[in-house]
Amino acid sequence: MSADHGPDTTKGQPGIRQAALFGLCPRCGSRTLFSGTVKFADRCRVCGLDLSRFNVGDGPAGFLTLVIGAIMVALAIWLDVAASPPLWVHALIWIPLTIAAVLGGLRVSKAALLAAEYRNKAGEAVTGSSGESAGHGTEGREL
């Protein structure tokens, strides 16, 4: 086992759950992961970890939109059947609740993916000396 994978390498680092819930830097544990509501900071202000090198992509956004949308629609239908409120009450309840749930969920899921990438030392696959990505797409190939 190399020194990079020894038990000391995670000492003092927050777990994925703590990093996700509180927006903690995966290296030092400071609350410096986000510079905006759901935008990552470029670097940790405390330890200098380059957060721009992590690529969590748009997976959390699509997944959360589907899950939260299904939950909100089910709750709205339940409320409509149970109490039959006017349309403006639905708008007053569900629009802010949906926005809050999506933003909160995005923050947690993006932070969890970044912390998991850091902990597992994940990165872009590189082939050859030119540094090209090892994607399996059809770019540059004749079909």
C-alpha cells in the first residue's frame, strides 16, 4: 500500500456527508466550498485547494428536478383533492417550496459529488502524451 492511500490521508478531513450538508472543503473542512448559492468557489480560501478542477457536471440538476418535481406534483394533487384550494394558493405554496427544494438539493448533491471525487482521487481519464481525454464518443472518427 502506498503512502497516498494510507489511513493518515483522511485524518482531519470531513466525511462526504458533513462536506455535503455544510459546504465544507474536502481537504481542510472549512466552510469555503461555495461562492454563491450553488456555485463552487474557484479555490478554498483556507487551504488553497483548486476546486475548479473537479467536474460534477449536470447530473445532480437533472436527477433532482425529476425527483423533486414528482414529489411536488404528488403533494399538490393531494392538497387539491383534500382541500380544493384556489389556484393562487397552489402557486403561493408550491413555487417557492419547489425553488427552495431544488436549490437546497443541488447544493447538497453537488457538494457530495465533489467530496466523493476528492476522496476517491477521481479525475479525467487521459491517454497518450498529448493529454487527450479517453472518452468513448465518436469525435474525430469516421462512421
